[in-house]
Amino acid sequence: MKTILVTGGAGYIGSLTTIELLIANYEVVVLDNLSNSSPEALRRVQNISGEELAFYKADLLDRPALESIFKAHKFDAVIHFAGLKAVGESVQEPVRYYHNNVTGSLTLFSVMAEYEVRNIVFSSSATVYGDPDSVPVNEEASLRPTNPYGWTKLMIEQILRDQHVADPDWNAILLRYFNPVGAHPSGELGESPRGAPNNLMPYLAQVAVGRRPNLQIYGNDYDTPDGTGVRDYIHVSDLAKGHLAALRRLKQGGGVEAFNLGTGRGYSVMEMVKAFEKASGKEIPYNVVARRSGDIATSFADPTKAHRDLNWEAEKGLDEMCVDLWRWQSKYPEGLQ
Ligand code: NAD
Ligand code: UD1
């Protein structure tokens, strides 16, 4: 495994993973249409790592563009991050989500097959579990997404399983991320949401930096210790390292395998507010509003399988997640332009 195609490599998780790949001496080619990211991210990736990468501004749906990239490079594996990820938007515009994520992935897989690239790491999500029957959630739990975004993830997982049946030389690692948060410890790169953030931590960070007046907590009447929702937040740098562990696993073959990437520990919204206040030294004004439709009370991972088979484990705790996020947010209040 030497040369890796990273789709969506200019995005939040893709750019942080590309740093780790470059530091580990992989050759990296990034494909991104920049629909939710900025080329500045890739400039920073190169600055931080001290290494160069190749970049193609291209859309997954553009088959001729993909072919010319596969013609120009001999890839050992693909890490496939590219996709649309806003749950609410996926409910409003399902066709756009299915087309971008599923058709885009099909186009990629068909070009991979044509060029005999048969190793892939796919960015799946804990959202494939829907509302789990019990926690912690392991990889054998029922798969029942509750929104179009989640369905695109499950469909792509299934396509890869079917492709392995048709051609056993295909290997795929499906990484089901829990809640990625934080930023690169340098403070130079992190999440840069366009418009109002949908997720808790970027929203909290924008309140702390003064871009938004207050946080709205979506319900405090859940069946949880303090009534607010509980999630498994994982530092994005730990998540990035999980992809290197997945590449090492792919080298051994193994067909299609799914892994939870989480810490195994859940924190409530109130605990996150307190932790972020401590990290930032800012008070976070909040008010409690109605539950957000589609939200669940509690979700956290059983990460035993990733520990056992990938030799990977999250190392960074809640304080580091908050301190790193605050370093990035306070240095670049408007994110990347
Ligand atoms: P992101 O939006 O920051 O990155 C995705 C990148 O893909 C963006 O740079 C975007 O421009 C690009 N892209 C989208 N559609 C494309 C297309 N058709 N062709 C080429 N490029 C395209 O998102 P992220 O948070 O870095 O997430 C990366 C992956 O991880 C996504 O697949 C997402 O669904 C998945 N995931 C994210 C989270 C999370 O909370 N961030 C959780 C679980 C899973
Ligand atoms: C969201 C996505 C999910 C995705 C996950 C990881 C939805 C419905 N689900 O889930 O598919 O896999 O992100 O990226 O969007 N909260 C507030 N106020 C806010 C924002 C959030 O109180 O302004 C609460 C939520 O109710 C929840 C917790 O904070 O209890 C975390 O929310 P969020 O960061 O959006 O993540 P998920 O709900 O886990």
C-alpha cells in the first residue's frame, strides 16, 4: 500500500486523514469537487505535514474525469470520504443525496473495477444503526437508518458486500464513525461548516467565539442521566488514525468488514457544554427547546472489534477534543474561506 486515492480529501475528516497519511509516507492523490470545502485546506495539509500531494478538482459523477485520474496514477487503495452529509437536507432533497452519494460511489467503484483497484476504505456512519435496541452498539446490531442520508450509507455498504461476492479479490473496510469532533492540534485545520452548523460541537464553538448568541438544547426530557442526549464524541485525529489502521488491515485481504470507530464512552449535551466552557474559558448561553425530530436519546459505540482486529483505539479524551476545537475556532473564527 503506497499510493492512495482520497475522495473528499479537502473536507473535514478527509483533510485530517490526509495529514496522517502523508506523515506516514503514503503518496496521496486527492479528488474533491470542493462543494463543501476549500482548496485552502489542502494548502494547510501540506504545510502541516511538510509533504506534497496531488489534487484534482473533480466530481465523482464525472466518469471521464475519474478515468483520467486512474490513468495517471496506479492506486493501491481508495479511501472514500466524498459525499453529502447533512441529515435534514437529505430529507428535503433525497434525490440529490441518493444521486450524489450512491451514483457517485457506483461511478467510482466501476472505474476502480476497470483499473483493477480493489481495496477500499469507506466512510460509513453510526447512523446506519438508527435508534439502537441497546448500548453500547456493536457491529452486529440491526441496521435500520431513519433518513435518506443514512440509507445512502447502508446502500453503499451493501454494494461493496455484493461486489466482494462477485469478485472475491475486492476488499472493503466499512468504518462506522460515531461523532467526530475537534481539530488538528496545531489549530490550523478543523471543521468549517458552511452556514449554520447542524451538529452540536461546531455550534457550541461558534457560540463561544461570539458568532451566534446562544445554543439551543434540543430537549432535556430524554431517558438519560440529565435528560439531554448522549453521544460518543471522538477526536478527529483519532478517527484519522483509524483509516491508517484500516489500510494495514486491507493489506491482509479479508473481504468486507465493518468497524465502529468511537471511544465507547457517552457524554450528554450538558456535559459537552460544561467541558467546552472549561476549555474555552467562555460562558455558553443556552436555552432548552423542543426535541429535534429524528433524534435519539443515547448512542455510543462498542469499539472492541476495532481494538481487536485493527489494533486501533481512541486515545484522546474529552478535554483534548474541546481544547483543540477551541484553538482552531478562536484562531479562525470564520473558518476557512
Ligand atoms: P465534508 O463535507 O467536510 O467532506 C466531504 C467532502 O466531499 C467535501 O470536501 C466535499 O466537497 C466532497 N464531495 C461531496 N460530494 C462530492 C462529489 N460528488 N464529488 C467529489 N467530491 C465531493 O464531510 P466530513 O465531515 O469530512 O465527512 C466525510 C465523510 O464521512 C462523509 O462521507 C460523511 O458522510 C462521513 N461521516 C461524517 C460524519 C461527521 O459527523 N462529520 C459522521 C459519520 C460519517
Ligand atoms: C448527527 C446526525 C447523524 C450523524 C451524526 C454524526 C442528525 C439527526 N443526525 O447526529 O446522522 O451520523 O450527526 O455527525 O442530524 N444538539 C443540541 N443542539 C444543537 C445541536 C445538537 O442540543 O444545536 C444535541 C442533539 O440533540 C444530540 C447531540 O446534541 O443530542 C448531538 O447532536 P449532533 O452533533 O447533531 O449529532 P447526532 O445527533 O448524533
